[in-house]
Amino acid sequence: MRFFTVLAALDTGSPFEGMGASREVTFSALAEPALLLGLGAISRQSHELSLSGMLATVTPEAWGQFSPVLAMVAVSLLVVFLAENARIPVDDPNTHLELTMIHEVMVLDHSGPDFAYILYGASLKLWILGMILIGIVVPVRSGSVMMDVVCATVGIFILAVVVGVIESCMARLRMMRVPQLLLGAIAFSLLALVLVSR
């Protein structure tokens, strides 16, 4: 999705959209290693390769045994969640200044069904990354589908509150500070992978 969104932004010929596309690609190149290393740490801990298998082994007992690893992966995935979904402190989705935008400036010239597809893809990314994070932080496996759905919904609500508190308590980071934040997330994921591999 990102590849085609960036191509569409570059196709408009607008310097602002090209600048936003450049920033989006740069920050995603730093966010994806944090995500993949974090999932690698969970995979190593669970000895599973599928995402459902990895998250199924994250239980309260696993938190008791691997709490530093899971906590570092959770913090790293929270940073990735904020960066990938253009939230504060990485990006401000409500700004109207084109020079400070990252994601929103790429879609300024889109409307109609194309813009709807972009928003739908962004909402899917928000839900999928949020559910992966909730699957790690709220490891409720009751055996009842309804109970698990209720717990996942409550977890998503809590994640929304946490994101709201983060956005209310701090401003967007300067553009030069964002790579440092993402490199910190990579370091947390890498340290978690090293700890679980020893």
C-alpha cells in the first residue's frame, strides 16, 4: 500500500507531496526493522513462525518468564504503531502546515474513491498493528470466542486512550528527532531478540 501511495504522491508533481513521500519512505525504512525484529523475538520465544502461533503462546505465564523481552517488544511496537499510523510524536494528523506534514501531505490531491481506498488501507493498518500490540500486552486466552472478542475490544479501547494521552501530553517531535526515536525502537527489539536467544 505504501509503495502505491508514494507513487501516487510523486505522480502529482507537487513539491510538498514529494517531500512528504520522501519522509514517509525514510521513516518506514526505520520502523519496519523494529517491527520485524520484535516479531522475531516473539517467534524465537514461542518457537512458532506464524503470527497466530506466536501470539497464542503469549500468556500470563509467558509474561512471568519473559517479562523483560515482552515489555521491550511492546514498547518497540507502540513506537512503530505511532509512527506507521502518523500519530504524535512522529506526525501530527491535524496540522495544516504542508512543510511539517508527513502522511497527510501525500494525500492532499486525492479525493473520491481513491482517497477512500487510502483511508481504508490506513484504518486496516491501524487495526492490524493495534491487534498485534494488544495480543502481546493483554494476553487473554479464555477459550471462549465471545470473551476473547470482548477482551480484544477493551484492549483496543485502552490503546486508543493511551494514544490519546500521548497526543495530549506532548507535541510532535522535531523532524531530526524522529529517526532517533525509531532507532531506539530498533534497539529495544534487537535487545529483546538477543535476550531471548541466549
